[in-house]
Amino acid sequence: MGTLGTVGVADKGDYNPATTYVLGNSVYYGGSTWIAKKNNLTGITPEVGENWKYFARGFGSDSLSQIEGTDTSGVLGTSGATVVSQELIDAIADKVMTKLIPYTNVVNNFLATDPNTVLSGPMGKSLKDQLDTTNSNLSTVQTVSIYSARCDNLTGGYVKFGKVVVISIQFRMLSAGTNPAMLIGFPAPLFSAGNGSVELNGIKTSSLETTGVYINPFGSLCVKTAVANDYISITGSYLST
């Protein structure tokens, strides 16, 4: 009876230069698995050629610190550079652990107090829109009207952000009187504790004396004691309805 030759692949373990290998024998050498392409291979080190072929390509070492790789994205510095694989893995791990923001730390509200959280993209857009609106409101001076020709030389106006009204205005009084309405068109004050008027700072520009002024419940600016030809400069803020 004849002897059957090698059928398929026969694993022969680590390569031994003293062993004779035949067609189909597989050995482990240099971190890779090789297959004998012919019979009677003794002392012929596995390498690509007529005697051996790669069966499973591997590495010459089991330690990443001894294996080089290509830093495709430039994690360690230069894109495409050849680097030690362990250093590349360590750098990627550091970025994942300390540089990237976990999804759970991305918030969708303006109420978070945890310093480790960040705003999501949509919330950042919402914040920008609100800031743009605020800047637009603050840069747009609203004008008011003179009531019954009681004053002239009106300059300035007010800006409004939400319920906050900020006034900076000046005019010359033409009519004397007590508590007359000089200007109309201001936002009505937000009433508090039954007080329907809001006191403001009024200064006579000629004498630098203070004078009483206020916004009444109807949004009119009134002077407590009006003296003809006095110039009054008014600044202040209040909450409106």
C-alpha cells in the first residue's frame, strides 16, 4: 500500500532550521505564518519567493512598543510619519480620555451649572440669536413725542430690552406748571406695590440742580415743577409691562 502525501496544511509550529519541511507544511516565523511551497526545505529561512509564501502576515514582535506604524492623521505631529505603534495608541487614548467631551456632558439648556458641561450646537445658535437681538435692541434708539408743544429741542430717546427700559434724553421746557406731561410714547411702567409711576434722574443743565421727573402709568414723562426755558437732561431705567 502506498503512503499518502500531505493533504491540506499541516501545522509544524515554530520554524526550526534543522527540520525538513515538505509541501503544505506551515510554520510560525518572524511573527507570521508561512506555507512551504515545495518538498525538502531544510535550513531555508521562510521568505517570499519560490520556497515559502505568506499564509498569515503578522508582526515580528508581540509588543506594540517594538512595532512601527503610520501616523496617518498626524496625531503625534506629522501626518504620514512612521511612529512607534504604542506611542500612537497612547496618544489616541489620551485624546479620548481627556480631550474629547462625552456625549452626556453636552447640554441643551442654559441652566446647567456643572463646569464640565458644554452647550450643544442648537443651544449655541439660540444664545447667539438672543445676543444678536439684544445688541440690535440696544443699538436702536426709540423716539418719543412732545406733548401739546410744552417743550422743544428734544434729543435722545430710550432703548428697550425685554422689560428693561433705559432712558437718555434732553429737552427745553416751554410751559411752566406742576406735574405737567412733557413727552409721551414711553413704555408703561410695570406697577409694583401700588406705585404707578417711576422716578427718574432729572438735572437742569444750566444750573446742574436736580429736578423731579417721572414716568406716569400711561407712559408719559412728567416734570414735578416745570419752569419755562429750563433745559433738563434725564437718565434712568425702569421695568415696563
